[in-house]
Amino acid sequence: MGKYILKRIIGLVVLLLGITIITFSVIHIAPGKPTDLEAQFNPKVSMEARERISHLYGLDKPLHVQYIEWLKRFARFDFGTSFMDSRPVMQKIMERIPVTLTIELFSIILILLVGIPIGVSSAVREGDFYDRFMTVFVFIGFAVPTFWLSLILMDYIGVRWGILPISGIKSLEFEKFGIFEKIIDISKHLALPVLVSAFGGLAGISRYMRSSMLHVLKQDYIRTARAKGLTEKEVLYKHALKNALLPVVTILGLSVPALIGGSVIFESIFSIPGMGRLFYESVMARDYPVIMGVLVIGAVLTLLGNLLADISYAAVDPRIKLEDNL
């Protein structure tokens, strides 16, 4: 197991290096420069002043030189300073990332707690009204855009019915609350973002779970278990469920990029000070160091998710021999 994990980590490091090269090139080739906000929209700024600003940011150097300098800083876990406020990029990210990770963690928990039972129950009741109803519900989950769902929930649950708050992560009177009241307040603010974040993934996991469960229930060892007189509950949860979870484990690891990417949309809509909103603000301002920092952190989290999915898949599937992958 140790050699397998080491090999996977080395491969992920090489892949991360390739991601940084592509990302760094794309954001610099894209239209717009960080100096536009300070120079282009101010007619009083001369060409010499614009060149001095570019020199200050190091944008007058060749692209490969800029990347090598960035890579040297990244090797020291230093993403540089923001063009917008001259604050360290890592400091800005560390302020925002706990909020995003909290939302994603609760989203994954919600996806597992709801998606797996829906998939199992749909497979068991294949073809009846419940299965058809859940199929329609799942396809709606796939089709509904995140931004539209966010606005609908804000309108009805937040504005018209006043059940939950629709922006931020805490109330104005937050500092006056006790410990229990603070937990309740934050939970209310995060309820809608977590629901929006989990909705699309919930639909996907339930479908994969249903398909996998149907495949497992048709295997010979399931018929043998039933022939031995085991109860349907024992057949489903003791023999079928574990094997049916194998593809779901992989899909769950691959769903991390979608959750992180979706945070850009719902964090901006709900005014949540998370990493997704920081990324959106940085893109609008062409703040290259912050953009690179957020993308690299997102890439690392995605690669770690894939690594955990591979390890989990090997752990739950006794048929896999890790030595064969060495």
C-alpha cells in the first residue's frame, strides 16, 4: 500500500506541474491586463506610467521567465502578493478557504446521506412509480442551472417566506450571540448554499448508485444468497451494497472539481466570503497571483480527492491487487 501511494503521489506532482504551466499561460494570454484598472480607464495616466506599473508587477518580462519566478516562489509555498491590495496571496486564501471547505464537506455528507438511499431504493423498486418519480427528480437535478436554483430559493425561502437568510455567513448581531446561537446562525446562513452545492451531485450519485445496485443484484452470488434463505435486508445491505459502492467511491472523488467550480457561482450569488467568490473577484480584476493561488489550491484539492478515491476503491474492493499496479 505504501509503494502504491508513493507512486500515485509522484504522478500527481507531475500532473500538478503540468496544470500550473497551462493555467499560467492561459491567464496571461487572456484579454485584459492588471494595469487596465489603473491605467487604461484613467486618461491622465501616461504611457511611461503604464510601463512603470507593468515593471512593478513584473509583467514586462517574458512569459517563461515570469513562470519560472512564480514556480520558485511556489516551491517555498509563496504565491506572491495581490495586485489589488498588496496582501500576501496565501493569507487571503487562508481567510476564505475554511468557508468553502465547510460548505463542500457538508455538501458531500448530504450527497451521501440522501443520494445512496435514493439509489438503493430505486434499484430495489425498479420500474414502479417510486422509481419513475425519482428518475424524473434526478433528471431535473441534472438540468437545473445552479444560478437559477439559487435565485429561486433566495426568492421563496429567503424573501417571500423569510425562513432562511439569503446572504453572508452570519448576522449583523452575531457578536452578541452565545455559542449555541452562533452555531444556529451560521447553520441557517449555510443551509441554502449547501443545498445548492449538493443538488447536482445528489442527482448524479443517486443515478450511479441505482445503476450499480441493479448490476450487482443480477449477479449469481446474490441469487445464491437468496437461495440460502437470507432475508432481503441481509442480501441488500450485507452482500450487495458494499460491491455496489465501488463505482460510487470513484465518482465521489471525481465530483470534487464540480463542487469547487460550483462554489464560484453560489458564493457570488449568496455573497459568501469563500474561495469561489475570491476567484471571481480576482478574475474581474486580472489579479494574476490570486488567480494562480486559487487555481493551484483547487487543483491540489481535486488531485487529493482523486487519490483518496483510488485508495478507498482499493480498500473496499478485495479483488484489487495493488502490487499489480507497481
